Amino acid sequence: MRPESVIVAPVLTEKTTAMREQNKFAFRVDSRANKIQVAKAVEDLFNVKVTDCNIVKVRRKPRRQRLARGYTSEWKKAIVTLAEGQSIDIFEGA
């Protein structure tokens, strides 16, 4: 899997913004990717050193629009810890 296809988008929430103080960054990743692929993709794309990578499978939730019932789609979230003193620039402007 190519690094560009592993990382889908950054996750920007209040919780992930607070995690940046601990040098942790969150990304939405491809559902087929594993920890090793995610860590390598972050290192290749952003030129940083990854020390740890955790992956969370975000389960689907029931949603309703008038009478139609459905579910949101499942996806994977990766929380990547960087080496001390390193940062990712795309998060700094947000």
C-alpha cells in the first residue's frame, strides 16, 4: 500500500487538539492498514520519527433521517506519537 493511500485525513477535534501537547496526532486511515504501515506512511509523508502508533476501530452508529434508518460507516483512526521535539505542520495552522 502506498503512503498516500494509507493516510486518508487528519482528525481535528477538541480531544485530538489537546493530545498535540503530548506530541500525539490523529489520522483517519485506510481500513486495511496496520500499525506498521501507518507508522511508515507518517514517517515518509511528513519527515518525522514515529515512536508509537495505536489504532482504534470506530464502530458504526445508528442514524435516522425521517423514516429512513441507517448507519454511519465504520472507519479506522490512528493515534501516532512522534519523537520529542518533532511536529507535523498541517496541524499547526488548524
